[in-house]
Amino acid sequence: MKVLMVDDDRTLCDLVSAYLRNVGIDVACAYDGPQALRIQSEQPVDIVLLDVMLPRVDGFEVLARVRRISDVPVIMLSAKGEETDRVRGLESGADDYLPKPFGSKELLARMRALLRRAKIGVDCSSLELGDLRLDVSRSEATVAKETIALTSVESAVLKLLCERAGRPVTRVHLYRVVFNRDCLPFDRSLDTHVSNLRRKLGVKLDGGARIQAVRGIGYQYIP
């Protein structure tokens, strides 16, 4: 595994890099946005750890530029813990969001969960449901012959919902499979990803919603 860590806090970069290298992970560090984009273009990586507050070009802009050329998994890192910042990061294409300060073990667990999901996607065949076709390996959906780019998290959520179309999938199950963690109070990560999916996929041919919330349970895809 090769990781790109983007953070202007060099001490934090050194600490995280040392921990990851001790468990056999190769780490490249960038301390501002332009340097991160240069490294990403020259040395393709398996995952990006991206701080929000960066000099010269902030993390949201770096994420937007990365997403134009790559679907590499991205975990946003930030001392800002407000919901608006988490939502903005997820809506911009981040796969996960980890507020500072964070534990190294939790960071590693989230990284491994993202990479497991990417590996599963490579081995998974496409799914078709009505006018929707999901290619998990490419993180793409096709609706009415229009190809729609998804993040790896959106693809994983949609896969679970489509596999159980017509039946509710619990929030607990979605969080454990997609995020590899329990659903915590006030954690709206899943809801943001579902909202993004609804916006990207649009409504069904009959005008009905594709994904419905099931009060007190979770979500279901309507076949």
C-alpha cells in the first residue's frame, strides 16, 4: 500500500508516517496543495489522507482537482469538526472524514476498510436493476445510457441497497460494511452519501424515488 499524506503540520506527518511505515505501509508526504497534486500525478497512490486547512490551495480544492483525474480513496483530515465541513468534504467526493485529533489505530482501520472495499469492487460483477446498471469495479452507474461517476463509498452503499432491493438495509449494517465502524450519534456521513446518490441518479422512469428512508431502520432501494 502506498499512501499520500497531505498536511502542513510536519510533526503530525512525521508521527503518522512513522506509525504507518512500522506496519509496512509506504508513505509520501506533501505540505501544501500544489505539492500534493504534483506527487499524485507523478506517483499514483492507493489512498490519500488530505487535510482541509492547507496553505496556497485548500484541501477542498485539492480534492476537486484530484477527482477530475482519479477515483483514489480520500480521507479528509481536519481540526474542524463542524457538520458543515464534514458534509462539504463528503459532497466534494471524499470517501471518509476523520476529525483531529485522531488515533493512529482508527486511521489505519479506516484506511484498510476503504482498500478492502476497493478490492471487493474489482472482483464484483456489475449489477442491473431496471434502468440502473452499477459497475462496482469502476465506481460507475449508468442510467438511461448516461454514465455517472460515483465515489467508492457511494458505489458500496448503492451495491448493498441494490442487492437487497425492496427490503430495508439497516443503518447499523451499512455503517459496519461500508465504513467499518458503528453508527455513532449525530454521525450523518451515511445520510450525506445517500443524498449524493439521490441527486446523481435522479428519479425512476415512473417519477418515483430510487432510494427511500425507512424510519427508525435505514434505507431501501425501490425496484
